[in-house]
Amino acid sequence: MYYIDFDNTLYETGKLTKDVLSDLAKIISTVKKVPYEEILADLQSSFNSTVDNFDNFAQKMTMKYEIKPGVLQSYIQKRILLKGSEYVFPDALAFLKKLKSEKESVCILTYVAQGKNIHQQALKLAGSGILPYVTEVYNSTRYKFKLDIDYSNDQNVFIDDSPRDLEGLYNAGARKLIRIKKPSNEKRTSKKLNLPIEVPTYESFNDIPLELSR
């Protein structure tokens, strides 16, 4: 089984957030006739990606700027569902398709900090277009290394971008680890792993040798 992280590994979450905030600012700016740059700066300083989800953030901004209820939420849902495939890294999609063609099983591991964010994560997964290539999904508030998984099974491969999760997976017994370091996510790529082993690391799924992932 391949256990693969979703956010920032398969899916360009930072770009989605940037696009959502930019377009919300355009909507509010147009309706309220306030400079776009002013609104955008406020949204960027107000949004906390760790605890906020887009829906409750849109509700806050709806009340703050006195926008017609539902306008911002409707826009967000349409972008996630209708344009979600644009945020899947092309090399990641090709890798998933290759695994499916080789009849390999894939489980998506995705952690959300709070239960209220699980619905948004489910929308992102649905809109991404990757589910036809996936066997199962763990969309959970439990850390990826604290799930009901046989981490020590040497048939299991774990692919992630997060140092915290890679270290946790190793400490839970996982030994087939692969780190993806997307250049757009410097906050994570700049961190070194605190592990006694050298974890194979790649910027692209295209560069992963098959013998490492088996």
C-alpha cells in the first residue's frame, strides 16, 4: 500500500489559498467600492490557515463587509469543486495513474487540525479529480502516525512533505519513507529531518525510482 500525503504533496494548497483570498478581495472590492489592495491586505492578515477553513472565514468576511449572505461561500465552493484539478501537481497525478495501471493500492493520508475543517478537505479531495486513482482515504484530525495502520509492514510506502509527519511515521515503525520537497513550499522544504536514516528526497514524483517505492 502507498500512503500519500495530500496537501502540498499532491495538491498545491498554498496556491489555492492565494487564489481564494485574491478573488474574495475582488468580489468585496467591487461590491463595496473599496480599493482591491486594501481588502486583500486585510484578508491575508486575517486568514489563519491552521485553524480557519474557507467557509467560516467567508462568513466572517460577509458580516464584516456586509456582503449578501452566501455570495462568498458559493464562490469558494465552485472554485474548489470545479477548478480543483488545477491545483494537483501534474507529476503527482501521473504518479497516481502509473500506480493504478500497475494495480498498486493507494491511500491518501490527510490531517486537519480541527474537525470543522474535515468537510472542506473532503471538498478539495472531490474536486481534485484524484479519487478514481485512490483505494481509500484517511481524512482525520488524528496525526498520520497515530492511525490504525501497520506502519512497520515493509510493504507499506509513505510519501510526505512534512518533517513532523515523516519523523512521526518513522518513530511509529515506518521505514519506507519518501520525502517530496516542492519548491513552492519553502516553509517545509527548508527544514532538515531529525532522523537516524537518510530519507530519499525528490522535488518531482517523476524522479522517484521504482525500486525505492516498492
